[in-house]
Amino acid sequence: MIEEKDEFKLKRLGITDSKLLTPKKREALFDKIKDNYSHKIITVDCAEIDDAVNGKDSLNLNWLEARKAAEIINYMKPDVVYLDCPSTNIKAFTEYVRELLDNKDVKIISEHKADLKYVVVGAASILAKVVRDRRIVEIERVIKKKIGSGYPSDPKTKEFLEKNYKKHPEFIRKSWASYQNLIKKKGQSRLDTF
């Protein structure tokens, strides 16, 4: 969260969408953002994401993201909010967030690619990406294995998943297509042996 008059300070740092920055640059910016600006970071575990993907409590991934955004907004109490909308229906997403807010008068600007368009959203994306990447490193330390980027399209992550899906289920999103396909394949293999 930043005063509108101070946004130029974020721009001067070179902040943009985290996906456009190198890991080294994100790390350098992370501490500058975290140490100088109000923020709230929350994490969501695999089970909660899986529950949303599977429709538990009438959720989906977009509504889960909306709930987490509202949680942060209620904590931070800003006057204006910029959201990077994950939904194809920006209006419905924005209305859902508003329903969850304590202060219904907060101005919400919700757009696709907001992390590229608004420097404050870019800063938030840097915080989120660095926390996520650090969590991957932490998991690797705990299980003493390399897991790649942790994204399902990563060949190293796919290899880890195939070899370790039973050993470390607490770190795996069961709703991933990669995981679902692996389970189906393993189930078919067992049936084929009879």
C-alpha cells in the first residue's frame, strides 16, 4: 500500500510485472518494497487451493483469490484498490470482492494485466512471486530433493511429481492436471498387470 503521491518512488525502482524481471532483480526489489511500504502477505496451502478447484463450499479458484484479496483489503484499509483480475468476468469478480469488504465505499479498479499497468500491483506481484519462489526452496530443503520451479509445465517438476507423489503429498496440488493424469496412468498400469 502506498500513498498515490509516492508512486513515482516505485517507478523509479524499476518495478513492473514480476514475470518480466529476473529472479535476482525480484529479490533485490523484494526487500526495498517490504522494508519501505505497508503490505500484507498471506499464503494459501495446496489443500485450500484443491478445495476451491473442486468446488468445495461453492468456491472456485477465482472466488478463492477474491476472498484472499478481500482479506488483505480489510486488513490494510485502503481508499483505492487495484486488482489484477483473474476472471474473464471482471464485473462479477469485482462485485464478489466488494461483497466481502468491511468498507463498501472502497474504490476498486479491477483489470486484466494490472500488474503491468499499475506499479503498485507490480510491486505486489513481486512480493507474491518471491514468497512463492522462496517457499519452493524451503520445500526442497525439507525434503532434500530438487523439485524444479513447482509449476506443472516444468519437466523437473513433472519428474519430481512422478517419483514422489506418494512420499510428499502435502506439497502437491491434487487438482493439477499433471497429478490427475499421473494417478490415472498409475491406476491403469495396475489394472493392466492382471
